[in-house]
Amino acid sequence: MALKREPEKHPNHERWLVSYGDLLTLLLAVFVVLYAMSLADKKKVEEVAESLRESFGYSKASLGAKPVVIESGNISIVPSIKPQSLPVQQRQAQGKQRAYAMEKDFGTIKASLDAYLTKSGNRGKVSIDITRRGLVVSLKEAGFFDSGSARIKAGSEELFSVIAQSLSHYANPYRIEGHTDNVPIHTGQFRSNWELSTMRATNVLQKLVDSYGFDPAAMSAAGYGEYRSVADNGAAEGRAKNRRVDIVMLSSGGEAGEPGNGSSR
């Protein structure tokens, strides 16, 4: 008896679905792992950020607070140049950090001050020269003193401050020298131009030391009265130029000729 043949099986064309399903399962597992890692990293980042905020004095509460609104009228891009009296220790510390201005530096200082004087319209109140002694900044009477007075005018405070701060960065010795014209003076306060010129120089020196931290040991004051004129006293314009207080930043050569350095002028 003949055996009955089984019908031939059709080939299975869907076996790839098994491998495809395994692949999807593996991809899902990978994405789950990556997602879990990202959550951990985010938590660590937040912990680090919170630690930094606390180090700098911030908190979540302060970050969420309403911002402070500053009126535009109170904002100034130019810093205040009003003088501030500094403690003695702070002035001494600043003095140790100053550099000695050499002759080549005088031109830079002069150019900077000249530019300010021109821009601010104060060219007629101050003149600046470089001489063999050093840098000479001349404060003219009309800009800084009332006639016959040794007190520095309140209206000259801003200009004086700019000049003082420009010079205060340097450790050079300074000579403050008062000058007058040849018109005699005899008041209850000053018996002569000697006294007026000396007091003006002393007041300028005192202000530089007290308000701007200049080293007192590097400062000296002198009054020459009418005897070191720079212009003819026979004309009003010349007399106005002679009434001045010179702030002299001494160079190394100029310093050598000053009293106390063992050499004469």
C-alpha cells in the first residue's frame, strides 16, 4: 500500500519579523537607559547651580523676585569725581602702589589734561607745561581763588578733582608754589603778597593730601609773591597770568635740585 504524501509546506517569509522585534526591543531599552541618565545629569547640574548660587549669595527666592526698576534720570555713565577723604592706612597703601612718572610720561599726562580742558571749556583756567623741572600745572587765580583770598572756590571743585586724580597715580615729589602780581596787598588777613601766595600754596597742598591721598612726605609748599612772574605786570593780562598756583610734578633731574637732596639749583 502506498504512503500518502504530505503536501509540501510553503516557505515562511515572515521570519524577519522576529529579528525586527528583537531590534526594536533593544532600541527601546537603549532609549530608556539614556533617558534615565539624562535625568540624573539634570539633577546633578541643578545641584551644582544651586551650590554656586548659594556661594554668591543668591537663592531661588531672590531670583524669582521682581526686578528693581531704576529711573533713567538717575543713571550716569560718567563716574562721580567728587573727592572722598580716605583713611590714613588706605592712603598709605595706595601710595605704595604708585609708579614714578618718567619724563616720557609727562607728555601723556599733559595731553590727557589738555583734552579735558578743551572739552570742558576750562582752557582759560589752567595751563600745563613741561620744563626741565618736570610737569607744571598752573591753577590760575580766576579759576580757583577770589581776589585777595587764599580759600579754594567751591565752584572749582570738579576741575580741581580731575587734575588731582590725574596726578595722584604717580609717586613723584611735588612742589606747590604760589605766585601773585605786583599789586600790593595789605588786609587784616594778609600783610603782603608773600603771605597770600604762601597760604594759597599751602591750601592746595593740604587739599591734595587730605582729599586725594598724596604722600605728605613727598610734598612741599612755597610762596614767591610777585618775584617769579611769567608775564609783564604792566598789563592787566600779564598780571592775571602771574596770579597762579603751580603744581610741579618733579622729574628725576628736577628733584635733584630741590632742598633736602644735597644739591643746589
